[in-house]
Amino acid sequence: VLFLASPASDYITGAVLPVDGGATAL
């Protein structure tokens, strides 16, 4: 969860995961 909140997750949330940071994917 902390990783999803890090700047490194910007490209992930914009590529495959929803805007909520993939919380719904979990």
C-alpha cells in the first residue's frame, strides 16, 4: 500500500491500475 502511495507508482497507476492506486484490484 505504501508503494502505491509513492511517486514510483505514478506510471503504474496510469498504465494498468485504476486511479485509486489499485485498491479495488486488491
